[in-house]
Amino acid sequence: MQRRQLIGGLAGAALLALATPSLAQAPIRIGSVLSVTGPASFLGDPEARTLRLYIERINQAGGVLGRRLELVLYDDGGDANRARTFATRLVEDDRVIAVVGGTTTGTSLAMIPVFEEAKIPFISLAGGIEIIEPVKPFTFKTPHTDKMACEKIFTDLRKRGLTRVGLISGTGGFGASMRNQCLRVAGDFGVQIVADERYGPGDTDMTPQLTRIRNVPGGVQAVINADFGQGPAIVTRNFAQLNMGVPLYQSHGVASRSFIELAGAAAEGVRLPAAALLVAEQLADNDPQKRVVMEYKQTFESTQNQPVSTFGGHAYDGLMILVEAIKRANSTDGTKIRDAIRATRGFIGTGGVVNMSATDHMGLDLSAFRMIEIRGGTWTLVD
Amino acid sequence: MDQLLQFVFSGLTVGAVYALVALGFTLIYNASDVINFAQGEFVMLGGMVTVFAHAAGVPLPLAALLAIVVAVATGLAVHRFAIEPARGANAVTLIIITIGASILIRGLAQIMFDKQFHRFPAFSGEDPIAVLGASILPQSLWVLGGAAVIVAALWLFMERTLLGKAVRATAANRLAARLVGIDTTLVLALAFGVSGAIGALAGILVTPITLTSVTVGTLLALKGFAAAMLGGIGNPVGAVAGGLVLGLLEALAAGFLSSTYKDAVAFVVIIAVLFVLPQGLFGKRAVERV
């Protein structure tokens, strides 16, 4: 008897504890489908941590429109089919008002039709340009596109007077997409792609491909590697092994601490375009992004006990753009929130300054990318 | 010329790992007709346990030893708790059980370690050695040398020890082996243990070059299996030859034909070989007596 009372008391206390912070009304439900496990986990894991962390902080600060936020998060394991199933569940069972997430281009593309049909705003955290081109009414994204990465690299190449370039890319979604974009825009920058080599997702040795690039008639003046994950680390090591003697460019896909650790001394001198978050401390004090990126970095690192990555930053940007839009719309109606997201101007995120419009559902320009060089085992701002 | 040499170095290094995985397949296949698809996970354990032990401050040789112990224990556990209880089931059932075991091992490793890629320092420096215009990493020599030592040790064990002879007798004819008093269950357990050790050694040798994560086992098992089939499943010499040939095929195809289709080229060659020689390069012709 005494025991039952105790349990009853505990349950009552728990209910009370749950009820106190929730401010009278039902919470606002925000959905998310991320690749927390699987091959893209190094992207999805920091994204999930960021969303949980900041939704809790927003609730502690009083929520949005006087209501608590509630995150409904599913892990698709990198599988596009599962992502689509979870997307349907978010719409039909969980009745979320907006969705942040979709870690990879593949999972995002699989989910877009579901959210478009339900008229639910969807902010993807994936890189592929196909997500926002052509523009879809309810679909947005926060990360830079691979096309911008190519353009940033080519701009830097032109500055250094290098025009003959070898391209080596992974055959996975990211690498294949960036390869296409680079091939497409190279001409606009007067850059000539004289070698175009590829490697598979699990490949462990790229010296044959690099040897081919080195032996191209007329030679190459620089090499670009389009991929993320362990591939670029192996390419970088092979590059040093073969003593290629020209600059190596990586993509924003390697913008995490683990790349430098895996590539070791071979990473020295490698350049890549990346978000300002990577070099937060080195930004000039009058840089508009300085305050935002420093704050995110400190908050993330002090609570998660791991170094910040730009991928978590994309989740931060997506959530904050959404929250501000809900506040401006003063409503949880999908179309009104969409209109408010579209009207985002001068939002300063970790990825850059965001100016959305009816024709631009990402809102970033090339200034959002910084050219970074790895020197002394750490990121150094080049320009 | 230097270009060809560079491709050969690359192919042999990658091929040596395939060869060691194929050797693990061969050992267990000989003792039981089972293709152990958890073989790739032994390679993963070799790399990952060393990485984490080393990161925790254990000296590299000790960390490597620990990794071998863990992989051998895992191999024995797979045998004791997955294969042995299903004793008497046909080979296909047992193969499916090994696939289940590999998923379990990978899942547990994901919980105990993490999902990131890792490496530890190469054994003797990272400065490439120049050979006739091509360059090879010192660690590649470790991989090739290590593979040679493992193959030689295995050969000595099989040819010169009583236990090794028991393994060979079991491979030749299990029923007859049992009739002359060989404990075939023990032989199979031994095969799993030794396969675990070989896989772990391969993982330890190759991680400084190829990096490792909990998911590397799947692809290695596939490539190792292809190598074992190419060489003739059940033949240790064939396993080694098959692995090296597969590695060379991939590197030469990437170097001279097209890096996009290098895996396709390698597999087309394997299919062509198996079409002409269904038993593989070194396989013995299986005669079914009716």
C-alpha cells in the first residue's frame, strides 16, 4: 500500500514537472529526419546534437509564441527509403508544422514530395543544388552548394594564375554531383580540367588515379578532390606519397577536425572552401559573423565535449531561420511560415549571411565561403 | 615504366589484404564447408581495437596484441555460440548464421567504439621510399612482409604439426577424420580462432594506410570472397594468388583503362576466369560420386 502511494506520488510529481514549463498551450512540433547512424553519421550526429541542444535552450528562454517547442527526430541511417517513410510519419502521425533536416542530398530529395504535398516548410541540411534548383514552394536549404565550392576554388586558382587542373572525385552522391558542377562552371573561370579521375566509396588506395593525373601530357598545375569522408584523407596521403608538387584543393566536405587527424602531415598546405565557423577565432572583430559563430562554437563545445563542425552549424542555421520565421509569421500555418522564411533578409548564421527570395531558397552568395589553408595542423584563413 | 611499377605497388598492397581475408575464408571453408561472412569483421576488430587501445595510452605493439586476442575470442565465440548450436544444419544455413554474426559484431562495435574513421601511426615512419621512379610507403612493405610471414607460418603449421595435419585431414574428409579419432569440433573452433587472428593481423597492418571504421568489414569480406573464388575456394595458395591478382587487376584497370570502371573490370575478369575454370585458378575439380 505504502509502495503504491509512493509510486502514485512520483507519477504525480513527474506530471507536474512536465506540466510546469509547458506554457498553457500545446507545444509547437518541429520534425526532423537525420542520418544519425550509417555512412553519413559524421554529418547527422552533430546535426541531431545541435537541434536537441538549441530546442532545449529556446524552451528555457520561454519558447516561441509563448509555446514550447517539441522536437520529433527520426534516424534514417542514411537510407533514402527510410527517410521517406519517416517523412510520411512526421506529416500524418506527428503532425509537425515544419521540418529541419534531411542530412544527405539523397534523403532530402526522397522527402521533398511528401512535404510539398502536405504544404509543410522543409529546411534541408544537405549540399546538393538539386534540392533548391528548380525552386520548390516549400523546400529550403542552409548549406552552401557544391557549385559554390567549385566557383570558390576556381576563383582562388585564377588568383594564383593556375589554369590546368586535374579533378579526382568519389563516385558517391556528393562527389559525383560536385564533379558535374565543377566540369560545368570551369569554363566560366578560364580553368581547364585536363584530367578527370574517379574512385569508389570504399577504395583504399588512389595512387593509380593520381599517377595518371601526374602523367597527363602537358602536366597539371593543381588538383581538386571532390568528396567527403575517408576518401579525401586517403587521396591527401597518396598525394604526399607521390610527391605531386602542385597545390591540392579539397571541398567543404572535409571541413572537420577528423580530416586533419586522418591525413596527418600530408594535409599541410591543402586548401578548401569552408564556412566561417571553421576559423571562428581568426575572423576579424568587425566581421558580421564573428559573434554568431563564436557563440555557437562555445555553446556546442562546452555541452557536447567534442569539437564543433560546420555540419552542426547548418542545423543551427536551419532551426534559427525557422524559429525567426514562426515569430514573424506569428502563426503555425505552413504557408504563412513559408512566406516568412522566404522573406528572410540579413539573417546571420554560421554558414553566412542569408538573404532568401522567391527565386533563391538558400540565400547564400560566394562571400559565405572562406578559403582556408591547413597550416601547422590547423585551419588558417587565407582570405 | 615507373608508372607501371607504381600501379604494381598499389595493387600488391591492396591485394595482400584481400589475400589475408581470402585465407581466413579458406581455413573455415576447409574445416566445415562454411563461408564465414564475419571474416571482414575480424579485420575491422583488428584495426579498431588497436586504434582505441592505442588512444587510451597502450603502446602500439601491446595494443595490436590485444586486438588479436579480441578477434580470436570473437572468432571462438562465433563458433561456440552461433555455429556449434546449429551443428548438423546444412552449409547454407550456417552461412546465413555467419552473416547474422557479422551484423551483430558490427552493431556491438558501433556501440563500443564510434562511427568515425580512425588510424594510428605507421610502424616505421611515413616517408615514402623511392624505387625506380615510383614510390612506396614503408607501411606497404610491412603489409607485404607481414602477409608473407603469415602465409609461411600457416604453411608450417599445416604441414609440420599434428594439429595442422588434423585440420588438413578434416578438410580432406570429415567423416574419415572423425573415424580415426580427430575431434572435428575442436578443429573447426581452431579454424575460427586462427581466422580471427589472421583477420586482425591484416587489419592492424593495413590501418595506417587505408584507415578504419566499424563499417570497413563488409566490403573487405566481399573482395576477399571474390579473391577466394578466383583462386579456388578451399585452396590456401589459391587464396593468396587470388587476392594479389584481384588487387593488381584493380590497380592496373584504374591506371591504364578507367578509374570509374576499375571494379567492373576486375569483376568481369573474375567472371571470365570462372567461366573457363569453374574451380578457380588453383581449385581441385570436385567429383561428385553417385
